[in-house]
Amino acid sequence: MDEPIKMSSAEKLTPLIEGLQARKIKFESPSVGKAEIHRDWHDLYVVLEGRAKVQLGELSGQIDEVSVGELRSNEMKVEQEIELTEGDILLIPAGVAHRTIVDSFYLQWVFKIPRVRG
């Protein structure tokens, strides 16, 4: 990296440095996302505004591979639920099923960090 990188908004995943991507996500009404697993990267959430619940666990039911290493399902076995509010940071390790539940306005950055295998 030769120059600093500043991002004020990014609606699509944007590469920052090799392997690291970021995206700003905004929910303006109630939403329950599909449960998903990323095999090859971790998600790092940085909450800017609002509240959300993130459910963690295992995918169940019909599981579809929507892209290489990304699995999604409408169902999951919830093992843990974490409430997020403004200023919180949550790291979701690669391979952990997760989904976000929002009741009203919510704004966060999500950073995709490559999984290092060694």
C-alpha cells in the first residue's frame, strides 16, 4: 500500500488491500437476513447507528452455495444471540453461521478479512 485509503461510503464490497474488502450496509426497516457461512473469510462488523441482533450457530434445512465458499439457508440452529448497538465491533470467524435481525434503522460497516490457513 503506497497511499492511505479513505472510504466514506461503499454500497458494494470494495477491495482495500489484497484480500481485504469493506462495505457499508444500511437497513431502513425491519429485516431478517438469510443465515450464511463464509468458508474463506471472517466478517468484522462495526456498528455506526441503531441496534441489531446477530444470531450465530449452524445452518440447517436447504443449504445453497451462492458463490464459491459462501453458503446460505433460510434456517439455522441458533446457539448464541448477540445484541449490537452503536460503537460495537463483532468478529464472526470463518465457518460460523450467522444472520442479522433488525427492527428499525441500522447502519454498519462490514469488513471481509481473509482466513489464513497454515
